[in-house]
Amino acid sequence: MIETINSSSQAIALEDKYGAHNYHPLPVVLSRGEGVYLWDVEGKKYYDFLSAYSAVNQGHCHPRIKDALIEQAGTLTLTSRAFYNDVLGPFEKYITEYFGFDKVLPMNTGAEGVETALKIARKWGYERKGVDENQAVIVVAENNFHGRTSTIISFSSDGNARKNFGPYTPGFVKIPYNDIAALEVVLQDKNVVAFLVEPIQGEAGVYTPAEDFIRNASEACKAKNVLLIADEIQTGIARTGSLLAVCGNCTCEGHCEKQDTYTKPDMLILGKAISGGFYPVSAVLADNHIMDVIKPGQHGSTFGGNPLGAKVAIAALEVVRDEKLAQNARKLGKIFRERMQILVEKYKILKLVRGKGLLNAVVVNDSPDSSTAWDMCVSLKDNGLLAKPTHGNIIRFAPPLVMTEEQLHDCCDIIEKVVKEFEK
């Protein structure tokens, strides 16, 4: 018998008793979402300022994506890749043209996307670059977050994610983030096949690098015949004010190779908002000379490329383009950082604000070991806004991209109210 939830305390108690304790959620139990809003079990309304870690850029329960899901769910959901289906091909054509690549390999979760890119890069290194088998090296950045699989945590800087999960997968070298000189040093190793990097490190506290970091990294990699792999699982799909974070300051509808600010990576990893929060979909995109190293039977997933996920992803990407969400994120992000900068200058409890588009963070002027940021997020919740701390003293602010300017100012007022309380 499935238990009916009548209160937040009941739901929390059930999770605590029957669920693994692998998350530490804010004490709120959500039961409904629409646009930029969420409601808890008791009916209290909140602004969502996390967007499921940027998975619901299009807003909660977007009607166009919902309709696509319902229609396809009543037609055909899964065939496996043992057979063709009539949705995958159109999806593959749509997404490759949308982002400007020759081919796509669809998967389900972000971590699967990263694992897929790592496998492709290694195989490319052996078969195209001429690296001796089992000697491939992939460069990553310190404080990265690419997921929590056994391989990915092997090159994580997060001790909590790594401890007691070894032995670890070899073949990775870490360098400081935003450090081209360090990258150029490790690229001297002929066994390096790829540089895996987030254009903005979201989980690390929205650490935004120098404007020319990705472009310089791409040039350094090209000079040594090394693949640049951009993990845009969190930063992509209009979150940073451009279609992709690697678009830099491009102000066109999407990315454009004619724009000086756009750096096309050799491989692009997408997830989260590619399906608008309705269904797990991820994708790795690359041109033919890279993707063609994968042959039948060498990689795949029962659910990867299923008709339901493909149809949902098409609708989700159409919403981003038709509703000009990149442009809205760019405009509102500027307003948000201006409002937060006023608070930083006015209140000592805040140290700085940083970010791009509607992926932003405020650093609390307290130790990462303190509970201040967590306590502020609890107070924000009590005042009707949901956000979550990261790295102890950093609060990430990332609302759905469908937010209006009026709603944004309302949220900034809530944040200022809480900041003022903690200043005392």
C-alpha cells in the first residue's frame, strides 16, 4: 500500500527511514510546480532559485514540453536500439543542426554523457592520434564537478565524494582551473588526448574564468592535437545568457561560428535542461572525424535515444529558441548581479557576487565550515525563496529562465530582507 502524504514532516520521516542518506535537502517538501513557482505539501508558494540545478531552465511543467511528453507517451516510449524508431533520426538531425555538429550520441544522465565523452576521447586517441593503448591521459581542472560515477570521482577534488570509494581509475591529470600556463605544460605529454572542462564551474560556486580562457584552451589543445571537451550539462541551454557558455559574449540567437567570442569545442556534453526537467536526456556531440571511432556494440544504453526522451528534448529546445530564453537570461542576469552588488557593498555579511546570465552565486563572508549560508537558505525558504548553499559559504542563485523582471526584483527584495536579518 502506498502511503498518502499529508504533511512535510511525514514525507521527511519516510525518506529518512527508507531512503539512502546520500543527500542533505533543505527542509521543504514540494508537491507542485509551475513556471518559476513551487508549492509545498501544505500549499505554501515559493520562488524556485535553483531550477533543479539548471534542469528546468524552461520553467516547471512547461505546457509545450508536457504536451509533447503526453503525446509520445501514448504512442511509443521505448524500443531499445535493437530497432530503429521514427523519432530518433529527426531528433538527431535537429540537435546536431541546433548546435552545429555532425553527429550526436544520445544517453540519459549527465554522468553518462561525461563517461561517453571520456570513452570516445580515449578511443580517438588510440585510433586517430596514435597513442599507445592504455596510455591515454585526460586533463581535468581542480574543483571540477562532472558527476559521481567511479571513474569521475577518480579525478574529483571533493574528498567527501572520493573517500572510501577507491581504487580509482587512472589516466587523469588535474591542473588549476583558469590556468592556461598549467595546461600548456601538461599538453607537452604526447599521451594527452583530451582536456575536459566546465566553461563555468557551477558546483564549485559558480567560478567564472577569464573571458578568453576557453578560447585560449582551445588554441593550446589544437596546437598539440588534443580534444577540447566542454561539459555544458549545467551551463548550457541558455543558462548563461548565450545558447552555450562557450559562446562567450555572443548576443545572437544561438551560437555562430562567425562570432569572435564563440569557441567550438571538439566535443560538447549536454544534459539537464535539454529535456526541461521532464525526462532524463543527455547527449554528446562531435564531428565525424571524432564520433566515427565508435562502432556497433562498443557503447550504448537501453534507454539512450528512446522515442519519449527524443520527442521531449526537441520540444524543450524549441521552447528555448522560440521564447528567447538566452536573451532573457542575459538581461535578467545583469539586473540580478547589479542588485546583489549593492547588497555586497552595503552589508558586511556578503563578500562578493559572481556569475553569468542567470547562473550566479553570492559568497557569504564567513568560514566554509560555518552554517551561515545554510541558515540563510533556510531563512530564504521561510520567506518564500528556495536556494541552496555549495562549498559551505556560497549560495547559488539560478532561477528558471522564464522569470520576468518584476519577479526577479521581488526575489531580490526577499534576498535583501534575509541578508539584513543576518547582518544583525
